[in-house]
Amino acid sequence: MADKHDIQSWLNGDKLRSKRLKEQYPLLGLIAVLVFLYILTGYQSAKQQHRLTDTKKEMLDAKFRYMTISAQLTNTTRQSQIIEALRENGSALQENTVPPTKVGR
């Protein structure tokens, strides 16, 4: 019977108006604020982690694009590739077979 009375006093708000619980309101408010800040911080850190992961993926993609372009540039600027391109375009330029010599002193 005491349990029923205790539950009923919580449900109708008598316990919330008790002097002992009123003294604890500031503490309960502080706990509520801290819980809110804890949840907010968790969401913000998860959001930042997702941004960091996305940025890493973008950097990796840029790195692979750079490596591809660098390899293509290295291939197209080789002497043999340049000579081949000149022949295909019908140019009269020819490869120099005489080594360079130093002029002057």
C-alpha cells in the first residue's frame, strides 16, 4: 500500500514540490546542461571525423590524378616519343647524332 502511495505522489507532482527535491533543482539543471553538451560534442566530433575522411579521400584521388598526369608527361617528353610524333606529323626535323661541343673557354 505504501508503494502505491509513493508512486501516486510522484505522478501527481507532490514529490516534485518537496523541500528536499527543490534543493536539488540547481544540481539537476547542471546535470541536464552537461548531458546536453556531451551529446552535442559527440555529434560535432562525428561530423568532423566524416569531413576528415572525405578530405583524405579527395587528397588520395588528387594524388593519383597527379601521378597519372606526371607519368603521361614523362612518357610524352621522352626523346623517342618526340621523334615519333615529328615523323607522324611529317616534319623535316631529324635527330641530332653529333654530341654537343663546348664553345669558348
